[in-house]
Amino acid sequence: MPRFVIIAPLTPLAVGDGFTLREWPLHLTVAPTFVITNGLPAVVSAVAPILIPQPGLRVCVGPEEAFGHARNVPVSTITATRELSELHVALVTALLAVGAHFDDPDIIGDAYRPHITLKGAAALRPGAGVTLLQAAVVDMAPEGERRVRTVVWTTGLT
């Protein structure tokens, strides 16, 4: 079953861009990893009406924390805003309506904690503002290859 995630990258991505888990570009996850029987067409039909008219998001970087089941994933937290929370809820609701099943349902909705996972030497200064101008759907295992991620759809945030 296809597995996807919806992100807002800090730098623009193009359909077809691929990267390994270690090479993930810095991004804010707006809808966490999910599986869906009907694949990409169902995802795009659900999220395009929400994301295409979405204005760019201005977010503020909070303190660094450790996320993940083992608390070993370094992240910069993002100060939750009403706009960001509403976007997350709208995406999750739309995806659930077309049959998505989230890998970690305990981190969606009210439990959503926006963050940017830090990779390598990348760091974000707490208090810094970041403007997110794109959303992307990423295939987490294109053609069954679990070590690669591929961008399969993007839209600018107006």
C-alpha cells in the first residue's frame, strides 16, 4: 500500500526529486506519514483544494527538542499558530475521508506538534522566522524502495 507524507519544505522541491532518509531536506510536516489504498490520485484529490489556495505560512522557530519513539530525533519545534493548526486538521480530515490510515494517529489533531527535523549540521535559531512557500507530497517508499523518498506532487503556497 502506498505510504505518503505531506510537508512544507524550507527550500523548493520539484516533482521527481529524490533523497534518502539521511538526505531529507529541512521541512515542516503538515500531515504525518499515512498509507492509502487508492494511492496518489486520492491524496491529490483530497489535499489540492486545501493546499492550492493556502497562503504562505510564516512560522517562528522554538527551542530544540528530541522527538521520536526513542526521543533521539533532534528537531526545532515550531510555535503552533491557529493557521498552521487549522491547515493540519483540514488535511488530516480530508485524508481520513478518502481512506488514509496514519502511521501514528496519536500525533494528529490536537496532539500535532509542528517541528522541523534537523539533519546533519543543519540548525535553526530559536526565535527565527521562517516563511514556507510550498507544500509537497512525498512517497515514502517509491516502487517498494524503502530507503528512498520521492516528491510526487507540489504546489506553491500563494
